[in-house]
Amino acid sequence: MKSSILLIVMLFSCSIFSQDNFKLYYEETQTGYTIFADNGEFSPVSAKINFRLENLTSSNGNDKVFVVPAKTERYIITNLNVGDRKKRIKFGYESTYNHGDHNQKKYDTNFKYYLPFQKGAEYWLSQGYNGSVSHQNENALDFKMPIGTKIYAARGGVVVDVEESFNKSCTTGDCAKYNNFILVYHTDGTFAEYTHIKKNGAEVKIGDEVKIGQFIGYSGDVGWATGPHLHFIVFFQRLKTRETLKTKFLVDTGKKAISLIEKEKYLRDY
């Protein structure tokens, strides 16, 4: 680029997940600039980028969502090409990013989940899908269990996030920011979150591969909770929201998989 060209760069990024292993950056080229992304996360990351350009054009368009594969460096987001080299150029961008593929629609609807507790145990489902207490318009499940109950992976995957530092609990939505959880990414692009684990209650860490039925942590009563329980949810992660999904679980001896019903007790004997 000629030194007479004025460049003003404005960068605004907002990460919605707690681990900040994703970054955007640019490099100068003979025709303008290339925008790259490094994704150090163990799942894809979706980034919505709104470019503000003067005398530059983006090869991939403005204001769109880009999906960057897991554990990827120097992923090309777009090329910015100069229009008139005799005029000044200016560019900036604002970005928001989060785990997952924002555009994904299909997943394994036939997968048979394990009940998320140990063999031989039996627990009440105190609140089911679209429950009246706190699950309105949400496909989430609450298993009533004492603090310190062992939690087991309902499905295999990789741990992409863990929060276990909080000890605060209350019965209003204001306490949701204090939720402790383990977040697991599945091979079909869905996520499972095991929520309200006790302080320092995770037995896995980010990057761990977990198998179905593996011990991963201890239940608790932390965050937005009306009493000790495990909040379990499977979802697609969108940029700022979650699309929660219904699942089926193996019950009793594991010979059949069913949709769980609120206020019923379920045995895992497999």
C-alpha cells in the first residue's frame, strides 16, 4: 500500500462465552487487507461482523455471520480491496461471537441419552420441558437431587466451558449469572449444559474428551435455583440465544428410550 493512503482502524468485539480464545485481526496485502480469525476453542465459533468501509469492498459482504472451525488459525474471513488508490481509505468493524455453528439446523434426533446420574440411582424429574416454574418456552429438565450427587455424562463429547467458582444462590433470574456449569459439545453440533453444580464441583476441564456415562462432577444448588437439583439442557447455540432441543433417554434397564415427563421418577439400571 502507498504510504499516502490514510488508514483508520476501529475494532469492537464482544465475546459471549467466558473463555476468550477467539480473535480477529488483519494483515495488509497488495490489494488492500485480509481479515483473519484464530479460533482456539474446542467447538466452532460463529462471529457476526459488521464492516464499516470507505473506499474498500469486502469479498464476502458486510454484516454477516461467519463460522470458524474449532482449533483453527488464520481462517480467512474476508478480503478488503481498495477501490481508488488516490483516495483515502477507512475501515473498521464490530463483532459479536459465541460457541457453535449459528446456521446449523440438522442434528441426530434419534440419539439415546443416558440419564445423567449413576447406575442404580433413581430421581424425580421436578420440572420438564416448558415447565411452569422457570422453563417457559424452553426444553430443559430439572432432576431433583441432593447437593453433592455425582453427575454422569448423558452423551459423549468435548468439554468446551466450565464455571465452578460461584457459591451464591437465589430464586430469581438475577442469580442466573452465578450459575455454575459444565458445557459439552457433541459430534452432531449440539451442546449439553449441566447446570447448578456445586462450587469446585467439576471433575473435568476444558478440552477433556468425555464418554457417555462418565463421571463429570457434583450437583449443587448454585445460581438461579429453587432448591438442590441438576438442570440439564441440550441446544443449538446461536449468537445471543439458544435453540433448546427435545431428547429421549434410556430408562430402567436401558432397553427403551423415552421422552421424560414432569413429576415422574426415573431409574437408571444400566
